[in-house]
Amino acid sequence: MNRNSTALSIDLATLNLKYPETALVNRVFNCTLLFVIGLCSNSLFAQTAFTTDQKLAALDSATKAAQLSGDNAWMLTSAALVLMMTGPGLALFYGGLVRRKNVLATMMHSFVLMAVVTVLWAIYGYSFAFAQGNPFIGGFQYAFLNGIGTAPNPDYGATVPHETYMIYQLMFAIITPALISGAFAERIKFSAMLLFTCLWSTIVYFPMAHMVWGKGGLLNAFLGGKIPCFDFAGGTVVHITSGVSALVCALYLGKRAGFPREPMKPHNLVISLIGACLLWVGWFGFNAGSAVNASGLATSAFVATHFGAAAATLGWLFGEWAKHGKPSMLGGISGAVAGLVAITPASGFVKPFPALLIGFLAGIVCFFMVTTVKSKFGYDDTLDAFGVHGAGGTLGALLTGVFATYAINSGLGNDSAGKPIPLGWVDGHPAQVLNQAVGIVIAWGLALIGTFIILKIVDAAIGVRASVEQEIEGLDLSMHGEEGYNLDA
């Protein structure tokens, strides 16, 4: 304290002693001053705290918006990748494998289903697959896409618009019946294919999608299913149903005219190679997109997908090399697709090295199915849809129960002791293999029975088989009045 302030204090003290009323005034003044200062301080503190809360709320909102934007961008990209798998991927892959006179008719199967299945999906397909209903099929809650907007549905994708999830799942519904077309290529009537697809999607695909992925579905491991079957991206829903249905179609329609006496080699392996490469790339959207967000789980599925395809390519080529003495391009691309099929149900549950093993086994098993089993039984599965998708999907779904681990997917959470709930055999839960087997049996049964009934209905209504004359002329001209290659131009 300096000298001036000391003098002031002495003067005030003297003044207070001499005039007591002055002291009272000073005390009142001091109290009033302290009250005003305190009031201002509290107001300032409250304003500062309110501003901080606002800033935290704004930061939280911005973070959620950024996550939604990032996840939505990835899911829309994945949807486009899956659509690319059908057209041009599958169209080119299948188109190059048939004879030249049937290239357009075969590619037309993939192309037209992009339109037909989309309309079915919008009217009732999505609702049957993903609306709440019973354990086997959804209800009419989302019929005509009622209630499907930009707000997320937390059951299916908490950080993406519900409409994004809907359009992503549509791409799976498109490619699945297109896969079946590989079995009856070069001999089915176009009108029969259209009617078959509409009925098959309704009776087989939509119910199977609901059972595995829909809320309350019988096989949904994460949303209340009674039988927890793991199928990350469609081993049962897409590949088993399409592959087994393909076998039924091949047996029902019978062999192509001239099979197996006449050579029926692929007419253009170059475009089949391009199609296979597009399928490989598009499959990243198929599997990694099934994480429904741009997360570490999507990365894990992406890696497993690539590793599975690579190992299966080598597995098929080694088998072919050993049996025939030469590895072929046809074998290589067939092996790649077989690996992609087998890793699909496991992609979001397994580590990289089990993915390599699953892929390699798929290459060997599918090669055996296509070259040995098919020859032994003599059925005419034109483009080996059953040998690749049916057999590969079954193998992959079963091995998912062996190698699924909570180290990759913690979707089931923790038990009462706080420990992660085990998924597959490697986690100490061998019973999951049985759950997978039950899911496989249901998928096989629905595909076998449903497809046979549908074929009988279509055959009775309009007939399914092209005439011998139409087959000899080629379906490009006889069904569509055009040719894939105008060699006279």
C-alpha cells in the first residue's frame, strides 16, 4: 500500500468516527457495490456458460452432420458399384461366355432386370424385405416407399438416410435373379424369363432377405432373429438362393439343343475378362458397403473381399493346371468369382488370413463342382451358376461359422460380465456352425421348392423353353430381331 492510499484510509477512519452517519452511508454503499458486482459477475458467468453449451451443441451437430455426409457418400458410391456389377459387369461376363448368336439375349437378361426389379422393389419389394412383419416376410409398412425419406432408420443405418439404405439394398435385389440367368442362357423364352423373375423375386428373394436382414427376421442375428445366422453381405440371401435356383432351372428346362455333342465354347473371353474385373471391383461395394458406414468394419470387409478373390483365383488355376496341364483365362476369372462368392457372407466377420483360406478352398471346391460333378451328372448349367454361386455360397456360409470373430465384428456387444460375446468357432462358439447350417438348409429349401413351383406356373401359363428352331437360329434374332455383331458392315 502506498503513502497516498494510507492517508486516504486515515482520513476516512477519522471521518467515520467524527460523523457516525457517514460510516452507515459508506457501509450501505459498499454493500450495494458488492451486490452489483456479484450480480454482474453471475450474469457474465451464466452468459459464458450458455455460450459454451451452445458451442458444444453446435460442435456435436457438426460432427454428426459430417459423419452422416461421409457415410452417405460411401453408401451411395457402394450402391453404384453394386449396380455396376449387374450392368456392365455380369452382362459382359455372361455375354462373352455364350455363343455369338446368343450374346445380346444373354446380356439383355442382366440389363432388363435393372428395370423390372426396380419397379417391383418400389411397389412392394422393399416393404416385404425390410418392413416389420413376421419372422418370414415383412408387411406393407413401406409399400410404395411410404415413409422412406432422408431421415435415418436406426435399425438399418443410423448415420445414413433411410432412402440411401433402400436404394443400396435394391442393387442386391437386381443382381440376384440376374445370376440365375447363367443357368438357362441360350434356351429360355424372354417372356418366360420376365415372368419367372417377377415371381421368383416375390416368393424367394424378398422373404429370404427379410429372414436374414429384416428386423425380426428368423435368421437375423442382430435384430431379434430366433436363429442367429451370420450373413454379412448375401451368402445365403444372394448366392445360395440364386445358385440352387439355377440348378433347378437347368434341370427343368433340360439341355440345350446339341449339348453335349456339339462344341459350345465361349465366343469372346476378352469381354468376359472385362466383366469379371468389373465384378471384382464392384464387389467392394457389395461387401464393404454392407457395413452401412465408412468405418473400420468396412475396411475389414474390403480387405477380406480382395484377399478371398485373389486366393480363389490361384486355387482354381492350380487345380486346372494339375488336371489339364494348362491354366486358362476362363479358369482364372471363374476362380475369382468363386472366391468373391464364398467370402461374401464372411467378409464382415473374419480376419485377412482366414479370408485367404476361405477363398483358396472356394477355388478348389468350385473347380471340382464345375469340372467333375457337373460332368458326372450331365446337367446343362450353361454358365455354371450352381457350381460357382450355389456351391461357393454354401461353403462360404458354413466357414463363416468357423472363422467369425468379435475381433472384427462386435455387433453382438458384451455379456453380463462385460466380455465380448463370441461369434464363431475360433471364438470358442462352435455352435455357430450349426446355426449357419440351419440357415443354409432354409435357403436351399426355399430355393428348391419355390423355384420348381414358379417354373411350373410359368410353363403352364406361357411356356418356358424356346423352340429348337429358335435355339438353332440363335435367341438374338429369334427373340429380339438383332445381332450382336454385324460382320457385313
